[in-house]
Amino acid sequence: MELLDPTSERSPLKRPRRAPPGSLDGLTVGLLDISKARGDIFLDRVEALLSARGVAVKRYKKPTFTRPAPNDLGQKIASEVDVVIEGLAD
């Protein structure tokens, strides 16, 4: 059996996971809609809950769920928010 990596990475980067923040106080949370059906409904609810707690929220959307986010979108998100929640739906 042969397992193929769909990302075509010959030698993927190894990065340590960052520890999650202890609190969202003072942080900006990014909500990334990957463009799957009803993902926006989930993220609307998450945004409402976070906003009710005084957390700053920014919304982003991938052009299509069939491909990774464009590099410029990833860079924009990384420069504007502290934490990202990605909305998946099916």
C-alpha cells in the first residue's frame, strides 16, 4: 500500500505547536470560513458569542474549500489576529 501526500511536500517543515492562550482578553480572534456549506452559520454563532464577551473578531473567507488558502490570505490573517478559528461544516 502506498500513501500519497496531496500537498506534494517532499520534506514538510516541522514546527512546534504554540500553546493556546490562557485567555482571549485583549486578543483579536480571526474566524476563517473555508467556503463549505453552512460553515458561515457556525461562524456567525461563534462571532456572536465572542463579541458578547467583548472579544475583538475579524472574519475571513477562502475562495474555495477545495484548495489551501492563498498565501496572501494566510499572511493577512497572521498579521491581523492572534488566534484563528477555522469553520468546517458538512
